[in-house]
Amino acid sequence: MASKSITKALESFTTCDVSDALLKLKIPHGGFLAGLTMWSPMRQEGPTKIIGPAYTVKYVRKNHENEPKPAGHYIDTVPSGSIVFISCPPRMINAAYGGLMSTRAQYSGAVGTIVDGRIRDLQEHRDLNFPIFARDIGTASPYEQARVSEINEPVRLQSEDQDATINPGDYLIGDLNGVVCLPQGLAEKALELMQSQVDADDKIGADIKKGRTFSEASKEHRAGVKQP
């Protein structure tokens, strides 16, 4: 299945639906990337959802001289339809991403940006109505602390509690529940599992509203849910 077809198919599902499928496929934490929440166009509010293949950007500490130094600026080569995923060094105080970056990303056709670190210029992102997910906000630019070292290479989530890698082309899904990374190689398998789970949960919800117990409704409707 082509990338655009997978992205289109994922539009029918939430991040929770994707995680449910990935848990069945034995992916730790169901692909959930902890700590990344919506800051734009609103703060954890509204129907915003972003779906697309990851375009990864890795920042390193400025004094890491042995790390690669890409030519040109990463923001000028963002593919249309992608989601920019920016990896920052652990405990970096400065923001790695600002309003001008969103202006350029939006012009290039990116569907949103996810920053494993801080952003700044919050109102500028909101004025653009450009979706942003991040750990936190700040005011200082990254230049005194960090620089870009790699573009479109695997990056690790900066977390002491979770071991997760985001590869270029992996599908990123972000909504009110948070951010999920769907490995590119598992996308079709995961999609095959999602609809039957959603249908079962819809039926369970309808039964509960009529007074049926969760245990009874779940036993009936989840019995036929598709498994790997």
C-alpha cells in the first residue's frame, strides 16, 4: 500500500485506535511517545489531528564537534505531506523550533511539526493555524546550545522512562490523546486490525448506554475482534 493510501486510511482512526493495534503486534507502549502534547492551533483542545510520514531532524549539543554538519537548512527540504519530527538533546533549556520554521514548513506542504523538546513563538504558530506538538515552550533560540547534526536519520525519543526510535518514513499520528509512532513496516498489519476493534467498542458503548454491564457487552462484542 502506498504511503498516501496509508495516510488516508489512518484518517478514520484515533491515536488510541493505532495504539490498540500496535499493542496486539507487541510494540511497546503501543507506539505512544510520552510527553508530547498539542500546543497549536490550540492547547489540548479541538479536533486537530495530524497524520503523515516522519521527516526527522536531530539536534546535538553545540560543542559536539565530531557529529555531522549538514549543508543547508533542514526546513528548506521538508517533503509535502510529511510531519517534521525534531529531536533535541536531553534537558535542553532553549527552544529548537520557532514561528519562521512553521511558516516555511506550512508553505512546503508539511502537515505539522512534533518537537521532542521546547518550541517558541507560540502565537505565530497559532496565527498560522499550524499544528504543533511539543514537550514545552520557551523563549530562547537554540543557537547557543545546539545545532542540527542529521536529517532524515533515525532518532531516539529523549526519555529516561521509554526506549523509542522514530525512523524516517514511520507514520506519526497526533491528536488530543498525544502522539503515536506507527512503524512503516507494520502500517498495513496495524490497519487490518483497527476497524474490527473500533466496531466492537462502538457496540459495547451502545449497549452500556442501554444499561448493559461492561463485562457482558465486552464478552459478546470483543469475541470476534480480529487478531494478528
